[in-house]
Amino acid sequence: MSDWLSDPSRRNACLAVMALALAACSRKAATPAAQAPVTSTDAPAPSSLAWAVAGDWRSKADKARDIWRHPEQTLQFWGLKPNQTVVEFWPGAGWYTEVLAPYLAANGGKLYAAQFQVDALARPAEAWLADAYAKKIAAMPALYGQPSITAFGAASGPVAPAASADLAIFSRDIACWMATGIAEKAFRDAYAALKPGGVLGVEESRAEPGGVQDVLAADGYVQEAYVKRLAQEAGFIFDAASEINANPKDTRSYPFGAWTLPPWRQSAPKGKPDNPGFDHAKYDAVGESDRMTLRFVKPG
């Protein structure tokens, strides 16, 4: 597999995915109005996970994606609890951080944000994204607490102190790591950071089962069996799967793979300008990609 430092086209594509949330305020949300989430009139209990998901610090664009990503149910499935230590790999612009950090800060927990590695070879866009994330967290210490920002990349060190974390999260990044040659390292680094009995939670666009896995995941889809194999090779035991984030409308047959669908809405080949004449309507109607939601355990 190619090293992410030597393959700028794939590296930039993954960075574009992570940067999307920072630009969401200037783009109309692609969520179909008919599927808008129902808002309860009952205020959630302060410091609860429901409170963090409903927080008014989260943008409307981010909340619009809850019908596809189900943050409360997904985090509950992964076993998130108060007072835990959590490692979020590649938080990007912070879609999950805006739920995790307030919840953990309010309940005596700890968040390690293993952002992508910025080094001497980093491009300006990479440094900008990492800087924007750090500034957002630092701007509201009373809300976000004090997450520790570490790094994950081809030559990064530990993402958190060894055997210190209760939960590690891979949220829609495995395809990018496969494209850049660091997927195996991600599983190893998560294993090292977790306590015995700790959980690795995975959310990823799911390829049609039974096919041959493209080791570079060029279309953005990954075989569930392949993810399980990577986890097993790192030492994890598969514990459970959920259909929380499944989307049966996803046919996986699009001009630009999973990137054609919301929230990415790619309209031209990678490296080319957006196509203003591209018809997004039928792809927006599909919604976000069909996703596996898996739970693995580090043996105790």
C-alpha cells in the first residue's frame, strides 16, 4: 500500500472530507425535509448524552446529519459512559467532538483527539484544519473541558498513554487510511491505547458483502469482513454489530463512489473543479452511505 505522505491526491481527498464540516455553514444541508428529526418538547437532563447531542453549540448542518449518523444510539452501542477516557481518531472538524467533549467534561471523563499528523511535509490546508480544530476547542473551555490533542499518521507516536482508554472511535476514516497505507497502524495504535476490556467502536461505509476488497478503497466503501480481519490481526475480538446506521437505499453505484452522496456531494473527479451542472438530486435522495457499526473488545 502507498504511504499517505507520498500520495497527495488521496491524502487531499481525505482532508477534503474532514474539512467539509467547517464549510457546512456556507452550503445548504442535503437532508430531505421529510426525514427531519422529531424534536422533543422535554429538555434532556443536564450533562446527559441526550443533552450533549441536543446542545445549541452544535450547528444546524451538523444536527441535520443525526438522522443518518444517530450519535446518541451509536455512542450508547459502543458503550460510552460517564467518567470514561475516550480516544477519537481523526476528529477532523469535530462533528463527534462536539458531542463527546461536553459530555465527558461534564461527567469527569477525558478526551484524546488524535488529529491527523501535521509535520514538516504537511500542506497548508492540513495545518489550517488542525489549527481551526484546536482553536474551536480552546475557545470554550467551560463547555469542552481540556481535551488532549495528539496525532495519528504514518509516523505518529502513541495517541494516548498506553492502556489508559476505555473507548476508541474510528468514525468513517478507515477507507482514507486504506488509501494512504495506515489502516493497520490505526488498529494497532487503538489497541495500544485501550485498557484490557476496552472497546473499539467503528462506523464506516459498507461495501456489498462477498466482493473482493480494493485495498485502497478507492470508492470509499469497505467490506465488513475486511474491517473484522484488520481488527483481529491487531488483537481485537469482535463483539457485536448494529444496523443503527444502515441505509438500504444505498446502491453503491455512483460516478464518484460514496463521495457522490451527502455530505461530500462530489461532482467531478478528484483533483478537478466542482461541476456546477452536476445533478445532485437523485443522490441527495439516497441520503448518506450505508454504514456498518461495529464493536470490538481488547481482551482482558
